[in-house]
Amino acid sequence: MLKAAITGVRKAELVQAEMPRARDNWVVVRTTIIPMCTEYKAFTAGIQTAFLGHEAVGVVEEVAQPGRVAVGDHVVVMPLFPCGVCDLCVAGDYIHCEHGVNPAVSTGSPEGAATYAEYVVKQDWLLPRIPDDVSDELAGLALCALGPTMGALERMQVDAFDTVLITGTGPVGLGGVVNASYRGARVLVAEGIPWRADKARELGAAQVFDPADPEIAAQIRQATGWVGVDAALDCSGTVAAERLCIDAVRRRGQVAYVGECDQPLEVRISPDMIRKGISIHGSWHYNLNLYPKIVQVLRNAPNAAKLISHILPFAEVQKALEICASHECAKVLLRAGV
């Protein structure tokens, strides 16, 4: 089979690899759509690797035993390799599993873990079926495009009575605009890249604020009648935006952090937490039991398809990574088999 590899600074190509193997409840999936996420960071840094990607859509190619899926099923390939038996996995919060398994050990093949490939391997319980009326392209949004913010908005129980601030509108934040708009919420956005700001407006953002403006927190509060937003969701992974979420949220409001960041954030317990009474959440992905709600968004949100800005053949992975690195894109999909 073919898989993608980064071979140097801003250099990527397709290379030959062994086919993965089905074993026990591990299923081989032939990819049809490969959603792109943050792999462009390794691409621009020149981190050489042939194991790229963590999300995919495809068709079940091989099973080793009867199970939850059958050959020919169109499925979403969920990220990571959790244990499947701990309390978190059983409850659907598998993304937080502390006992991940090694697919190479479980299947006896080193291949299949990377999703930038023609074939992948995954436990059958992490392969929710795609309904017949949802295309594989749209299903490509059921992972990192809509997933992280779906989990966060569900946790904060955002609805049509709420005003939501989303900081950072890359593909994940733009997915947040789609999710929050579908719930009927009023959406405010903080974004400094003009292309992304325009895309946020197209997807339903009521107002877009410049994060470089030192008065942005006051501007957001003014836009909410000097009360503050009901919920704030950071998708940028920057300390300044993380802090803005705390400053812009109303008293008794909620903040969720989705964007990855390992830099320290100053939080003052008394003025920020106790006196304001806010709740802060960390959200990585969505509980598996929310998959039917993701499907509802895919089916019914009028702006969902607009979240896909580019679809390229798998053979053009170099060009696709360049597009991702430009930051002038929403969700970029690779079409496998062409």
C-alpha cells in the first residue's frame, strides 16, 4: 500500500508500506477520505516521519472475526488506540484512557496506525458506521473538525439562549462556529488572520474581533451589554486567548479549553474563579455516545459542508500540506485511491 511520509523541510511524498492485518477485534479499513489536522507542523519543521495522521473515513476491508462492523461498511475511524475496558472507555470517554494499546503488538504488523495511508487498522468499537445519506466527505468532519468543540459545547450545555466566544478559527475553531450556530447560540469570534475571520463570518459568526487589539476584552463585554459571554471556548492554544476567555466570560459563566498549549497561564483564584464563580473545562474530543449528535449536525447544519475548503487527491499530499501551512484554509481532505 501507499502511505505519506515527511522526508525533509516542507517535503512530503508517498512511499510503499506493508499492508496492515486484521486480528481479533482489529479491523482493516480502506481509506476513502483522510482529514488533515496539525501534521503541517511536522512538515514545516522537517520532522521526518512516515507515521502521519489520526483521523480517517473509509470502508471495512477485512475482519478477523464477527463483530460490530462487517466488510463493506462505511465507517469513521476514531483517533487513538485506547484499551476499551477501563471505566473511561466503557463510559464513552475513551479519549482520556490511560492504558492505550500498541496496534503493532496487537496485530503483529507495524503498519496501520498512521491514517495518511491507503489502509488503516482499528478496534471495531472505534468504527461508528456512516449513515447512507451522509457522504464520506461530510463524514470526514465527524472527527477533529467538529469533534473537539462538540464535546466542549455539550459539556457546557450551550443552547439558543447563549452567547459564545470562540478564540482561534482554524479548522477546529471554525467547526466550533458550525456547532454553536447549529445549537442556536450567538457566536462571537476572536481571530487575527483575515481569511479565517472571513470564513468565520461565512459560517455564522455574528461579530469578529481582532485579538491584537488591547481593548478586545472590553469590546466583547460591550457587545454583550457589559455582561460578558455565557461561554468561552479557546481553540487557538495561545496563552493570550486562554486569558481572554477568562476575562470575557460573565459571572457564573463557563470556559472550555480545546486548543493544545503547554505554556503557563496565570489564573488568579479569588478574582477569576471564586468572585466570578466561573467553571473551567478541558475538552479533547467527544464522548462516543455523542456520535448521533455529530451525525445530526452533518445532516442538518446548513453550513456544515462549507467547513470543507479543499479536497485533493492523496497523491497531492505535498500540495495539501502546503495549503494547511498557509493558514488560509478550513478543513482540508485528502481523497484516497486517486
